[in-house]
Amino acid sequence: MTPQRRDELTREAQATLRANDRGGYTVPTAGLYPFQWDWDAAVTALGWITFDEPRAWEEFRWLLKGQWTDGPQDGFIAHIVFHERSESYFPGPEEWGTPKTDPATSSISQPPLHATMLRWMWQRARDKALAAERLREIVPAIARHHAWWYRTRDPQATGLVMTIHPWETGRDNAPSWDEALARVPRATRPYRRRDLDHVDARQRPTQDFYDRVVYLMDFNRAVNFDPVAIAREGPFRVIDAAIVFILHRATTDLLALADELSIAIDAEPLRAAHARTAAAWPSLWSRAQGLFANLDLVSGALIDQPVNGGFLAWYAGVEAPAQANTLAAWLEEAPYGVPSTRVGAKTFDAQRYWRGPVWQHMNLLIETGLRECGETALAERVRASSLALFERSGFHEYYDPLTGAGLGGTTFSWTAASWLWLQG
Ligand code: GLC
């Protein structure tokens, strides 16, 4: 890439974040996603820290306005925080019907990247005084969020937290959820999707998928958001390896940050949960795929779908030499990697969301993990793929792994932020 193209992309990426800034939080992209999303916010803050440090910390302060602070869900951070009204998205706050208002939120969470992103931001921040001041406020709240995950999503202390909605995994329509979701009844009440007002239906989840995820949303409300009922009777309960790895890595970073900055948190239960997870993840290994896979808690079966979540093992610090061979094979098959579903799999669809397309923030996490575990050659290949996509197509929501064409939403915040962070 020429230095001119690089500068141009950096200018565009900064302009994208500025344009999507709503005065303290960043929308993923205008229209399609008009609120603040949980894991998007964490990645987006990485972009802000490269050129506007005070603004980067604000992203977390705004996200935490949506944190639930009492009752059995204490510590919960929602996947969407509805700071303002908007008619361009379904399902809005009244659909979720949660007791939390001002701001209202959804009733499910998302992959807990926060502590890791915060630690990276701390390491990169120039204004250490401001960073320390913000972290003193933010870290205890994130510690309560980790306690929420371990307490409500792993009530039997197995070491593997469960996930109760495909949207909670952040990888909404990944083929891993097909079978588990097929057992969930379809919602019968009327509702109107808004996503198809913005994006071609071939690049979005199907109607059948929407009917069932709406049912799951309504289920949470019907049991009054009681985490015990959800964990015991929820019609969709899976172990998502990606969430297990992300939470594990984040707990490592949370404990390290609290230690380094002498921030008081309730660390002992977190250390115990962390140790349990490290003992439990071998059960997620899929010999068929040569990859860490997901588990269906309702049927008890390993979900043998070749999806990219398992490649976050390195990010969690798991040595996975057999998986390195698998990733190398995947990268051979896709001119632009890492596809969200393996090219050639029966469920692969080059354009449909999490069933094939490449997502840049996933590449960033996978690459970082590989590098930290000494898999430098593979890390370089993933980076080269990411850079080729940025160069060719700019800041889309996701990309076709076969052609490199940009798909989904445009001027996308976490994609722009991933570019800024990669530039160092
Ligand atoms: C989609 C993605 C999810 C993301 C959200 C906002 O729902 O699947 O991961 O957080 O959009 O960008």
C-alpha cells in the first residue's frame, strides 16, 4: 500500500468516527444501527484512543450508563444502550421491555471485550493521568460485569459461561446456532424488521431467523428477566467458545489492570472462575474440525460447525498447535481471510453476514492472539488479508472473503477503529 493511500484511509477512518459520534457514544453506522452497541463500543474506543484520548474514555462512560446496578442482574451490561429514540431499528426499547430506563437497554449482553481494550488503551495512552483517573471509575464497574457473567451464566461453576441468544454471541446468524435455534418456536406476534430498509436481504439474516430471535427476546420478558429461569429453562442455551475465550482473556486483563493501578475489586472469585475456565475448555475441542467449537447445552452435543470463533483460543492464551494447521488451511481457501465460516462448508455463504464474510475486528483479535503466542507467520498472513481488504474496499461492516468486496453497512465504526489501531 502506498503511503498516500494509507494517509487517506487514516483520514477517512477518523472522519468516520467523528461522523458516527453522537456526543459521547458512537453509533456503529447511521441508520442501520442508531444506538450504542456493547462490543462495538469497546473496539471503537481503540480507534478513538489513537487520535482523541478524552473521547476514547467517554465511549466507556456512556456504555456504563446502561449498566444494571441492582437485583439479580447487578453488573449486567446490555448489548444495546438506547441513548436516544430512533425509528430506523427493530427491536427498539419498548420491544425489549426491560425495567431499566434512562437510558433503556436490551435484555441480553455481548462478548465482554472491555477489560482487554481498556488495558490496551492504558498501554497506549499518552495522558496517563487522565487514563488512570478514568480507569479508577471504569474498572470496578467492569469487574462487576465479569462477576455477573460468572454468576448468572455459569451457575453450576463449570468454568464455561453460557449464552442465551444468538445476538448475544455478536455473531448473530453463524451456522453454529442453526440447530439450537430450530428448536426455538417462531414468534407469532406481528413485527416489522427495519434492517431490510438499509441492506440487501441477501446480505442479512433470514425471516425464519428473525421470528425465532424475537421469540427469545419475548421469553426474557415473560420470565421477568430472571437470570435463574433463563439459565434453567431458556429455549436457547449454548456455550460459545468465542465468549468463553474473550471473557477469559478479559479477566486476565482486568486483574492485571486492577493490580497495576491498585484499584480495589473483588478479585478472588474472579481468580477462581478464571482457573475453572482454564481447566474446562479442552471439552470444546472438535476433532472433526481441528478447531475449538461450541456446545449446545440443551442437547448436550458439540456443535461441529467450522466457524471463526475458535480461532480466538490464542487470544485467550491457549497454545493450539493443531488449530494452527486448520487456520493455515482456511487461509489457503479464502483469498481474503479469515472467513466467519469456512469456505467450502455446506453452510458457507460468501455474502450473508456471519455465514462467510470477513469481519475486521475478528481479524484484529485473532491476529493479536497469534502474535502473542508466537505464531508470527500466521499472524502476518491474517494482517496482510486485513490490509488488503481495507485498501480495496474501505470501512464496510463485513467483506466477501472470495472477492474482497465490501458488504453490509458502510462507514462502519469498529472497522474504521480496527484500521486506526492497526496503524499504531
Ligand atoms: C450486528 C452484528 C453485531 C454487532 C451489531 C452492531 O448485529 O452481528 O456483532 O454488534 O451488528 O454493529
